[in-house]
Amino acid sequence: MSRRLSVHKTSWPMTAPFRITGHVFEVIDMIEVEISEDGHMGRGEGCGAYYLNDFADNMLDQVEALRRDIEGGLSREDLQEAMGACGARNAIDCALWDLETRKTGKSIWELTGITPKNIQTVFTIGIEETPAKMAEKAARASQYSNLKIKLDGVQPVERIAAIRKARPDASLIIDANQGFTLSQLQEVAEQLAALGVAMIEQPLPRGGDEGLAGMKFPVPVCADESCLHRGELPVAIKRYDMINIKLDKTGGLTEGLALAREALDAGKRLMVGNMVGTSLSMAPSFVVGQLCDFVDLDGPLNLKSDHLGGMSYENGVVSQPAPGFWGGMS
């Protein structure tokens, strides 16, 4: 076996500044890992989680620190022990999955035992200065039947009411990105339910959500920042109805699938999400999406460009990339 590792940073400008609670994104910096072996090459992408200070330069250093092991034949199973859950591990793990499909001639579907289907992604509406501006953006996204609305603690009901008026046809989920307080959540939950909100994602801060334990709301509440990987699932199960799986949090598809199956076994519903990312991030997340009730894989739609042959998007329906792009999908 002769294995070689290549890793580099990439920068992808966004179509427009994207605002969530406490952050505005204009360019997304990522890393791309390529692992070559016996004439085959697998690729993976890592975006990291900004709220964990998991940025591209750090990810590059983490991959380089493991270069000798990777080139020495490190397996996906060994990787889980060699590096904690992070964007760098995600990139390596997904590259190893891709490499395995190319070496064995088996697709990711054959390797995982999952039957693929096209899935419907949300389209994300970022926070704007006024409810009216958010309603305008929702109206312009008329081709998308599922919308994910970013909120903070300012006028959440007014913003959703304006969007609902503009898009009475749309399925709405909201993502507070840790921007609510418990008392505010208790105050607005009934009103949001009356507006047809189907799910509330991460309303309270990570580490400050213990008040959710044992509480019931008229809208399902989903953990994002509060459940990074299986190690945090036992606590999240007591506080949340759903788990949002992002491969940059779990540190790759291997852990992402394991988390999905444990959460399902615990009776929890699932969502798959993304940290923006190109189609190289969305392809492995598309695998997890087959197990989920809610799908948020619109990352490439927020970028000015994407990889050629990447994921196919048509009116919110996501289908597999062109053959040969990643994971033996077709």
C-alpha cells in the first residue's frame, strides 16, 4: 500500500452577507483533504464549527499533525480514537469513505446499507433588520416549499408572522442559534405553533439549556449546538425532542451515522444540517439525510460557486451528484 495525503485551504464567497445570532458571514474558509492510495483518490471537506473556534487554519494544523498516521494506513475506526470530533476529522473521515468506495467499487449505499432517495431541503432565510425585509426574502424564495428562518431574541413572533403572511404555503422551521431565554421560549412557543412553525432549533445557549429537561412545548425542540456527538446524546435526550446532526460537529460520517442510529433507537427524530459548505460537504451529509425528518443541505445555494458535478438542486429537491463526484453515488 502506498498512501499519500494532500490538504489545502479553500475560500468560498457567499452570495450575500449571511447573518445569524451574533455572527455575519461573507466568506467561508474550509479545508479539502485528498487521500490517494493504489491509483485511487478520496476527497473530503471540513468547514468546522465557528462557535467551537474550529477554523480552517487550525484544521490544517490538525490534519498535518496526523499526516504520518494517515499515510501509514490509518483506518476510519482508528481515526475516531486518534482525533476528537472536529472539522478536520470530518474531512479525513469523508475522504476515507470516498477512497473506500473507489477501491472496492462499492457505492456508499452498499457500504452503509442505506437506500437512497431524493430529499427536500429547506432554504434558509437569514436575520434582517426588520420583519418586512425577511418576509420579502421569503416571498422571493417561492420555489422552495420548506423554509428555515434564522431568529434571535428580537421580534421573533413578528418576524414569523410577516413571513407566514408572505408565504402561507410554506413549511416553516426556525433556528434561534442560542438566541432565546427560557422565559422567552415559554412566552412565544404557543404563538409560533399557531403560526404553523414545525420545529424550533437550539433556542437556548449551549450549556444553558438545563431548564428544558422535562418540559413540553407545542412545537418540537431540536438540539444543534447542544449535541455535538454521541458523548452528549444522553443529556440531550432528556432536554430535546430532536437532534440536528452536522458532520463538522460529529467529526465525520462514521460518527454521524452512529449518532443518528442511537438517537433513533432512543425515540428521537432527526434533522441533518450543515455549516454552509460546498457539495463536497453536502454529499456525505446527504447520506445522513436519508434517515431524517428535516433536511438542511442548502449550503451550496448560499455560495457564489460550487464544485462542478456537485449536488443537484431543483426547487428545493436535492438529488445525488454526477457519477464519480463522491462516494460512488449515481
